[in-house]
Amino acid sequence: MIPLLIYALVSLSVAETNLDILYPKLEHSRTIYVIENGPKLNVTAEQGKVVTRRGGNVTLPCKIQRDQQLPLSNKMRIKWTKLTSDYLREVDVFVAMGYHKRSYGSFHGRVHLQGSSLMDASLVMTDITLDDYGRYKCEVIDGLEDDTVVVSLDLEGVVFPYFPRLGRYNLNFYDAEQACRDQDAVVASFDQLHDAWRGGMDWCNAGWLSDGSVQYPITTPREPCGGKNTVPGIRNYGLRDKDKSHYDVFCFTSFHKGDFYYLIHPSKLTYDEAVRACQKDGAQIAKVGQMFAAWKLNKYDRCDAGWLADASVRYPINHPRRRCSPTEAAVRFNGFPDKKHKLYGVYCYKENI
């Protein structure tokens, strides 16, 4: 058998050599066909996006479809990660392999597998925070087989523009992050700003977004805001230096569990008196994000200007009327008055325990 095989190989080599001599310009190649049976492991999600609110619970779907011919293994690995805005880094959320399970960072104690069956890798998240918004990847590894699926977690909420007492265009990116945090919010994403623009948001001052870009939404084109003859849309300054560039910021907040209210008081208050009045009522002076959430999500309406925690004076109007935002529903802004002026009431916020 072996001499016969050697003879066949030599004959094939000679034949190829003769072809090259007889037909020097002839190009020839070999095609190799590989037949595969397809992937033996598939990971799917019946919903690509799940919507919830701050403080709620949610399940991110991830179902495993496994070829029955694969040998059973107790070492199937399920890993959930959160994708960052630049997709260059992933944040560990949860890992499970057999009886071994682990959650990470801010997700510790708040996540677990739904586990309705051996083929269910869905992740249950509890007590949702503003930082949980984003895209999550479910990865399943079973021996040499693996697959992934991505699910978006969206939050019901409201986007609002913000600048501090220092004035407009005074925030670098890191200052902007802190400014939103101070007002019970986070820096908005582009998708959140885009949704707000589709809902009618029009704002002519550029602000930071969570990906480090600077943009602003325009529904009514005009000269100072990109030009009168331009189309409505989101104006984009692109990515900016996070340390050296200074702009306003677009913040995002969601539902809160506490009570937001205007404090009935016999007299107008200075800022310091307003802070003490809320404390005396068992509350804290309200933050800007809490007012926007109450206005947008709970339809709070009050035509009384009042102090807020950042020493600004605002009031929320859902039903436009004479002397109370007659043209539109909005959170009206009276600026940052002298803190010693005894001209305003106060809005308080009391956390539900």
C-alpha cells in the first residue's frame, strides 16, 4: 500500500510539472470545501431593550439554545458585563459557573440569575440606579463553544440643561459630572438627549454628554444657534478635551422615591432660612434634578418661585397660564439671586423610609 501511495504522489507531481512546461501561462488553484454543521451553542434575547425606572427591578433576557449532541457539562460559564460608551472596556457585573457565583462593584448584592431553567441565563437587577443605564453583554462559554448577546437597559426620566452659579460655560467634563451628581442626576447620554430633542427640547447652549462630546438640541433653527437656514437637529461640537474645555452640561434624572413639595411658610425666606425651614420640616432643601423629575414624571405644577439646593430659584409649570409660563410647560428659572434676598419660598424633598 505504501509504495503505491508514493507512486501516486510522484505521478501527481510529475503531471503538475508537465502542465507548467506545456502551459506556462496557465493559472491554476485548488479549492478546499469545508462542511460545518453550524454553531452548537446560541445565545438569544427576546427583547433588545428593557425599560425601567430608578429604584425598580428589571430582568435582562438571555436564553441559551444548546445542541443536544453536546456532552453535558457542569462547567458552563455565564458572564454578564456592562459595555462602556467607547466599547474599549467592559465592566464586570456577574459571573456564574456551576455552584460558583460572583457579583462585582456597585452591582454586588443587587444581581442574580433568574434561573427559571438550566438554559436561562437572564440577569435580575434590583434597586436600579441612574448609573445602571447602558448596554449589557451576556456571554456563555461551554467547552469550545461560546456565544454572546447584547441587551440595552433604558430608564424613564428627564434630561435638563444645567450650569452653576459661576455662569455659563464654566464646567470641564469632570466638573460637569460632579454638577449633575450634586443635583441628583448623571451626565446624559447622546441617546437620552436625542429622545429629549424628539420630545421637543430646544436649547441653544452647548453642553457635555457622557461620551465626552459637546452637543445641543435645536427644534427651531435661528441665527445664534447654528444658523436660521439649517435643519432642526442636534448640533455637535465633537469630542472635546475633558480637562481644558469648558461648557454647560446636560443632566439626566429619573423617578425618586421621596416627596417633593413646596413648603407653606408664613413669610418669604433668605437662602439660609430656606435650608433651615426644610430641615425643621424633617426634609432637605430640594435639588434641581428632583424638581425636574417631579415636573416631568409626576406632572408637578406650582406657580411659586422657590429656592433650591444650588441657590437657584425656579418653579415648575405643567399647565401654562397667565403670569405662570403662559406659552409652554417648563421649569422656569429665575437665576441665582443674592442669597440674602428675602423674596422667595422654598421647595423641599423628604426621603421615604
